[in-house]
Amino acid sequence: MTKLAPSILSADFTRLGDQLRAAEEGGADWIHVDVMDGAFVPNITLGPLVVEACRRTTSLPLDVHLMIERPERYLEDFVRAGASILTVHAEATVHLHRAVTRVRELGARAGVVLNPGTSLEALRPVLEDANVVLIMSVNPGFGGQRFIPQSLERVRTVRRWLDELGSGAELEVDGGVNAGNARSLVEAGATVLVAGSAVYNAHPVADNLAALRRAAQG
Ligand code: DX5
Ligand code: ZN
């Protein structure tokens, strides 16, 4: 079954614990945590301290999406803070293979992510080592942006590559995901859907997750 990963970027941070519990009770599979450094992306969000607070609040896997320059500097800190999946941008490091390998050595699952404007070929050298492949369907930096339609074809291509390899890696999509496009993403081969505003911008959270789940199942 398709996994749902609510992004806390759109949550109310004055009551983060409640918002995490609402996601968990609403049937979320992972919690997606967006780390931004004001350099790789224009926005600044949170660091290991907040990941560690999430870790104490939920038992769900923490899916930590690093939108930071040279992520290799912080891999250990985020794994120590409780990241279950640690995902690095191919554009953010000249040592992508080393970063992916290091995440696995540290005992977390390794993800690799591409911006919408990056050739899928950047994935090839690390595809066999990745536990998660994340396709950005918006330009990263902010929640609430519109889904870029060309992302669907990119998901289809990566699905084919993973199947050819016999890889069991998760294929995740992030950005502008909602009940209107969830089904087409699943049909294209996505196994994990990230959703921020579609989960947290209206209430109750459990209803939004249920609507997303229904849509994903078709
Ligand atoms: C964007 C982040 C996303 C964001 C998605 O840079 O990586 O995870 O929270 O938010 P929505 O679902 O609102 O596009
Ligand atoms: Zn994200």
C-alpha cells in the first residue's frame, strides 16, 4: 500500500507534538521533515534539535529531507537526532555516492533526491545503493506550491529503472501532492507520497489523510 508522509513544514509549530500525534492517529506512515539552510534553498527551517524533539514525540519513521549545501557535514548529527531515512540532494554535494554510503554506515536508510530541473541521469550511479529515491515535483524551498506536471513522466522513468534493477527502493514524490494527483502518481509508480499543505492547511488532519489515502487507492 502507498505510504503517506505528511510534511511538518505546514504544521503549526506552536503545537508540534499535537500535530505529529494527529498525523500518526490519522494513519500516516512516515513523518517528513524538511531541513533548509537558506543557501541551497531560499528558506531556513529547522535542524537536528527539532528532529530530536520529533523523535521523542512519535514512533513513526522520520523521513528527513536535507535541503542543505554539503549535507555530508551533518549526516551524523541527523542520524543521532533520530532520522530513520536521510535524503540528500544530488545537486548539493560533489560526493553523492560517499554521502549515500555514509548514511547507510551510520545505520539509517539513505535517500537521494533531485530537483525538477536536474537530469535523471544524476541518479544512475547511486541507484543501487539508495533505499529511497525522491523526485521533487516543485522547486524546493516552500510548502504550498503547485505540482509540476512533467514530474509524472520522471516518476515513470525512475520506476522503470528501479524495476529493471530489481530494486525494492521506495519511490517518493514531494511537492504539490494532493487528492487530485495522488492516483496518477501511484499509477506512475510512486510508493511514498509527501504532502504538507494538503494535510495540515485544513482540519481535521485525519480527514485530510483519509481523503489522500482514498485518492491514492483509486
Ligand atoms: C518543499 C518541501 C516539501 C513541502 C511540501 O521544499 O520539500 O516537503 O513541505 O509541501 P506541499 O505538500 O504543500 O507542496
Ligand atoms: Zn520535502
